[in-house]
Amino acid sequence: MFHLTDAVNDMAESAPADAFVVVAAIDFGTTYSGYATWLRNDPTKIRINKGWIAGSEQLISFKTPTCILVNRRKKFHSFGYEAENKYADLLEDGNEQRWMFFRRFKMILHSREV
């Protein structure tokens, strides 16, 4: 399992002290995704996103669904709960035609080639 603190320690050992100001970790999961940051000027704290507005917009979550909504022009529209909520609204109104909603696509991106 990957741990942000291990990565920060490894980088700190191999890089000059002033080589980085921020370390960002992205957990791009099959079902849910999240992120964390570490700042050099506050080394004892690792900050995680606490602001994903979940589902019915009444919950706050550390992670968001790994899903993407693409609009009719094939341009990125939204990610995570925002994408789920917008697509649900489109379906409810019968306006989902030509919009593309992708979820649980992470493993399709994985290649077994060495």
C-alpha cells in the first residue's frame, strides 16, 4: 500500500532540501478518488480534501466517485459527485442524449504490457 509519508520521506532523502514546496498525492481509484497535499513550511500536517459534496448535497466526503461527465461537444464537464448529480438531472429531464458518462473506467486505462 502506498503511503504519502513514505513518499515524502523518500523524496526528502534524494532531493535537495529546497527542491520542492508542495507534495500532492492523488488516489485515483476504481470506485472512488481523492487527494492529499503536504507543504514544506508545515511538515507535520498532511491535508486531505474535506470538501467533496456527496450525493444529495447533504453529506461531505473525503473521496468522490471516479466518474466523468462529457458534454455534447465532447468536452469535459465534471468529475465525481458533480458529474453524478448532473447526469442524474439530465436523465430525469430526458436530456441525456449525446452526453457521455463514464464510471469505474480506471482498469480500462491499465495496460499489462511491460
